Amino acid sequence: MGMVKFMDTQYRKKLEIDENDLIRNIYSISENFDFSYLFSNYIDRNHWNERIQNKFIGLTFENLTDTNYSRCFNFAINLSDPHFKISDSSRRVSTDKLENVYRIEILISFLGPYLFFRFFQYNFDTGAVNLKSSFNPFKIEHTVYKNSIFEFCAENNLFLISDRHLTNRVNAVKLELSKESTSVYNFLFEDNYSTFPYDAG
């Protein structure tokens, strides 16, 4: 367990970007540009597929990339039931057979070398879908996948963006949904009414 924590700390130090550099980059990218046409017509949503599959060998994943309000590639990696579909969870999962389903969501920004991830737990105990998210895995055996994400970032020259950076407001940048409340998360990953629609930490 001590070695896992050491690897976690070492990787994060190497992969994190300076907060001031991040904000400067956002202002530089956003000034005088409208990306909606570019995202809709020139983004290859399958660009990362092979590299994701090669890093998470033996696991199935869904490419949920959508350019309507998203500004990122979106991958859902299934850690339990390979037939579980995120896009159709309420109808495809038999609650008689499953109590918890686990996955990782990985977001890679269209706008720069920035990655964000979350572990998710779907609980069907009550017959309804109860969802929890965390930076850390819900099961100890899934820690290896967290380390795989750190390795993936290092191999592909991607910065791992922390919650603290993502919740920062980007003044003077206005998007359609977030408007005056635009956060780093909204700008890099998804224009959303929420500045950060995840459980913190």
C-alpha cells in the first residue's frame, strides 16, 4: 500500500500543470475563437480508441464522445460487467444479478493536452440507479487502473488536471450554458450549467 501511495504522489507531481500557466493557456485559446464548427466537423472521435484499448487490455470501453456541448473525448471503461452500457444503464442491467457496477470515466480535452478522470460506482440495491464518483477507486483491486491512467498521461504527454484547478472560475470567458460562471472544467471539458458536476475529492 505504501508503494501505491508513493507512485500516486510521484506521478501526480510530474503530471500536474502550474495553475497560472493553465489559466493563461485558456485565455490564449479562447480569445476571438468559436470552436463549435471545428468540433462538429474536424474532430475524429475515435482518435484515442486504440491507445485506450492498449492501456486497459482485457477491459471493454464505450466511446461516449459528443460534440454538442462537450469539449473533450469521453471514454467509459467498464471494470465489472463487460455488457454494462452507460448510455442505457437503467434498462440494460438486471438488478436481480447485479448490486454494484464499476467504471472509470476518462475525459481528454479537444483544446489541449489535458486529462481528467473519475471512478464511478453504480448501485442498484433499491431498484433505482444510485451513482457515486471519486478520484480514488471504490475497490482496492481497481488501484492498478488509477496507476494505468498516470502511465497513460506520461506516455501521451497529457497533464492531469486536479479538482482544485477544474473548479477555478475563468473570468471574461463566457460559454452558452455556463455563461458568466465558466470554470476551467467548463472550458476544457464540457459547457454545463454546473461548474463541476462531480463529487469533489
